[in-house]
Amino acid sequence: MAASIGLLAFATAACGGGGGGSPASAPEGSGGRASSAPSASAPVESGGDGAPSVSSAPPSSKAPVQSAPPAGQSVTGQAAAASSRCTADQLGLSLSAPDVGAGNIRYDLRLVNKGAGPCALRGFPGVSLLAGDGAIIGKPATREGEQLPAVTLAPGGTADVTLHTLNRGIKGSSCWAAPSLLRIYPPGSKDAMTLRTSKPVVCGDTFTVTAVRSG
């Protein structure tokens, strides 16, 4: 009887031994090591320092954005570059009343696009005074002022130049004869236009024209 009790006590002690470890199938607690079992998720690439890195996204398929036009390049300049030059046969002419001040006399000579499409003007026109028989009076107008950007004239659009002379007595006492016609060569043209007028009467041998500007 005593031997049986001893054997039973020994078996019980053997079952309770082993340091109290839990079964291998039980999950580890929050304080234990993470499981070393491989994950079922997609593999993660490793960076050069051993830390995981995210794979870069594929290149964007969006079309490249065009840059803005160069600074300083205006819309009028672009339109003029795309337009043909105004020719004498598609322009009309008119002359303003004189603007008198400080011994100077100025007239605005207006050019009008009578054509069906846009055209461009840039530079100085050629201007002469003509007598009734077509003879040139004095000398052609000389250029006054600087070159200006090109001007695009839509159908019916206008551009101006200014004719300049002096009052009698400001620079000597002589004046040219009054004209019967103005003859104008548009910038870049070899064909002339004429306008019937008795102005300007040039005095002091001063007769100038400016570059074409927007009207």
C-alpha cells in the first residue's frame, strides 16, 4: 500500500515538472517575441540600409505641360508674326486736323485695313508731297523716333503714323509749296498709295514721319 502511494506521488510530480512551460501550440503573449513564421503578404523590398522600403510607383502617364511663352513676348507680336504684311491695295488713308503747339505742327496719318483678313505693319512708311502734276515737293519725310513693335490690323482695324513740321518763322521764313497729294509707301512695300490733300505745308525744311503704331 505504501509503495503504491509513493509511485502515484512520483508520477504526479513528473507530470507537473518541466518548469511550467506552456504547450507549443499556444500563442505567445504580448510580451514574447514575434513569430518567425513567414508572412503570407507580398514581399517587401529592402533598402540599402537594411530597412524596408516601398517600391516606387510607375512613371506618370500624364502628358507634359507646355511652358508659357517667353517673357516679354506680347500677343500682338505673335499675331503679327502669323499675319501677312499689309499691302497698298488693301489699305485706306485719312489725315487728321493739325495739332499745333510750341511752334510744331503734327498730323496723324491713319491707315485702315480694307481687306477681308488680318495683316501686319511694322516700321516707317515712305511719305512724299506731290504737286498736281506729280512732281515731288521738297524732300521725302525723314524718320523721327524709334522702331516700334509690329501691329496687326484686323479687317477694319487702324494704325497711325505722325507727320511733323514747323510753323513759319520758327526755323527760317521759307516754306514749301502746298501739296496736291500725299504719296505713301506702306512699310516694306514698293507700291505707293496717294491721298488728295493740301496739307501739310512744310516750313523750316522740317518734314518727319514716325513708325507705325496701333491706332
